[in-house]
Amino acid sequence: MSAFVDRLAQRLALTVGTPPADGQRRAAVAVVLDDDAAGPRILLMKRAERSGDPWSGHISLPGGGYSPGDDTLLATAIRETHEELTIELAGARLLGNLTPLAPRSAGPTLIEITPFVFVTEAALEPVCGPEALSAFWLPVELAMSGALDGTHVYPSSAMTFPSWNYDGHVIWGLTWRILGDLIAAAG
């Protein structure tokens, strides 16, 4: 096990279960780490272009909205990862969850998103479903090195956001924030 994953395993726990019925919109994402011999990698995907989707075409972690049929937010992350990338997380090791975050571009109704962190030691080959255009693995050490650091200008505005630029993909916004929290949790 890499030192990065070992530190996460020591510091994370499962602290989120079934969300309260308080009317708050909620979602969950899976931070899937491949503890590769060359260093840990994180699975990311490019979302399909869809009208009305504020994250259409963005690079994201697999995940989506909590459904009443999901017993827990963890079940949401597992279900959505399978729907989007045909990956079964049943064989992966669950390390716990990160602190829930709210995206800055959620529109008029806020949504809280909980990231769940999984580790796999077997190479997973994602197969994109209709909600994903492509998937790729981001090397954690490369992201931590600063070599990918950049800024993203939000379309039709002057707003800029910190980002990582990797293999033609721009990782910014909520995904960048979640991965920053992951790196911080590992120390």
C-alpha cells in the first residue's frame, strides 16, 4: 500500500449514512483510487453534454443525485459509479468519506455532495455509460507536484478558478476542491 493511501486509511472514517428528510438536495461521488505500483491514481470522467446539466461536459468524479431508493449516500455513490462507468465497487476497500461540499454553480437550489473514498488494487477498466464521454486516471503525485497547476476562466464571464491541466483535460471547480480535500486529508 502506498504511503498516501495508508495515511488516508488512518485518517478517514465513514461518518455519513442515510440523509435526513429535510428537503435538502444531496448527491454522492466516488473517489476511486487505484493503488498502482507507480503511485496512486484517481479515476475521473468527462461528463456527457446534456441540456440543462450545469456540469455538462465537465471533468468529474463518478456520482450523482441521491434517490429515495438508495438506503444511504454511500449506496448512491456505488450505484452512480456503476451506471456511469460500469464499475463495481463491491470489491474495493472503502476508506470513508470526506466532508460534504456544495458546488458554487448549483443554480437556485443548493445541493450537498458527499465524496466517498475507495481503494482498489486491481486495475479497473471503466466502460462509459450514457452519462460519460470518457474516463481516465489522474496520477496523484503529479497533481500534488504543482506541475498541473493552472487557472480556468468560466465561460461567458471573467471569473477564474484554480485548476489542473492534465492530458488535455481541465480539472476545476467542485472536482478540484474535492481532490484538494483528499490530498489535505492524506497530509
